[in-house]
Amino acid sequence: MTSIKIIGDPGKHDVEKIKRWLEDSLKKLNLSLKEIYIVFFGSLRQFQKISKEYLKGTENATEVDFAQIETAAYLDDRFRKEGIPPIILIKKGVKISEETIQDEVAHIAEENKGWNRTILEGFGLVQQDNMGFATTAVISEIPLRLAFFFSLAHRFVDHFSSEMLCQHGLIREAFRAKLEMVNYWIKDCLPKRGELKIGDFDLATQAAFWTTLSPSYPQKEDERKLEEMIIEYIHQMEMEPLYRKIKQAVAKLEGPPKVANIYKCGAEIIELAQDFLEKK
């Protein structure tokens, strides 16, 4: 049985419920771990302290790093210091569900099968070959475009965590995970529309990934249920043609992940982003 170590103040989070969800998810995904840390944090200062103690080369963790963790995050072995077991970070003051924990456990399964390295190798090539997307922008936009690279990489990892669930026969769970992200998009992401042009492109990208079921999902008609929840908002943003093009690229992803396939999809999306941002 996996030893679960709680680190930090969980605040109002129900630790016993989270531990139960974690144990159930490990069992469903056939994962056997000696130990796992659940680390709670609520402030940038706490996040920086955690980073210094457990992670490699993160002495200067920034507000951007802190903000990128929306609810929870899994820290794989590329980032952890030697001897540190798997870590799930959980932000205080946000809603954590069974689907949230299940998704982080699916990331552990991705790591165990080498999927993470394949995804990041493919996307690393996208970033390397398209660095001009960020570096040729006006100075004020460069950090935003670099942040978009980071956001897009996460979309790929999350898409394949859904594929991992499907490959373990967890079809209902995979749909619930997508449904949770669509609801998150409506409640937490959509209110930011219109603030920044690159932010609006990111919104369309998120919508495309979260309404596209993974390659092994057997009932593709379920995509319609997800899309019906967001399409009116996409209409209002006047971004449906762009959303459709991004979705077409995402739909070409294969499972298990392959470097060339991820590169092709990522490059298509960056090209769409460049065209969108250059239009007046």
C-alpha cells in the first residue's frame, strides 16, 4: 500500500477525502508506489519554499510559475531532487474534486510509460523551431508569448492523461475529466476574454482541447455534448472559424503519443496563433 505523506497546511481541504481519491485512482490505473507526497501551498512564498526544498533548479520560482498552477499539479522526476518521491501540489482556497486527483495520478501513469518525455520532446521541437513566434514580437508581448508556449505544452499533457484513462478502460472517468475542464473554462477562464489578444487565442485553444475527446475514446458523439456547452461563447467572441481549425489539429493526435505527431499538431497551432496575432 502506498504511503501518503501530507506536507503543509491543507486549510479547508478535506485531507481524508483527498487521500481516499488518491488511493482509488492509483488502484484504477494499476499503479504501485512506495510513497507519495501531497503538498499544500497558498502563497508565492510557500511555493518558493517548497521549490527550494524538493525541486531542482527552482531557487528563483516566480509569480508566473505560481500562477500557472490553477488547482493542482504533478511534479515528475525531471523536476524533483534525487530521492524525492512523486509529488502532487495542491493550491489552498480552490476547489479540488475526485477528477482533479485522478488527473494528477494519470500524469504519474504517463511518466511511468514514458509518455511525458515523448510529449515534451515533440513539443520541445515545436518551441525550438518556432521561437521566432516569441522573440520577434514587440518587447511587451514576449513574456506573454513564452507563457503561451508553456500553456500549450500543458494542453498536450492533459489531453494524453485523458488518453491514459481510456487505455485503462476508464471511459466514464475520461468524459467527467473533460466535463470538469469545460466547466472550469466557462467559470474561470472565459471572464478574461477581451483582455489580451493572445489570451483570446489561448481561450480558443483551451476550448478546442477540452472539447476534443482522446484518440481511444469510443463514443465520439459525446464531443457534441461538450461543444454545446461552449459554442455560444465562441460565437460571441467571433472565433468559431479559428476554434474549428485548432480543433481539427487536435483531432489528429494519436495515442500513445508520438513525437512527429505532436510536432505536427503543435506547429499547426503556433502557425494559427501567428496569423491571428498579426491580423489587425
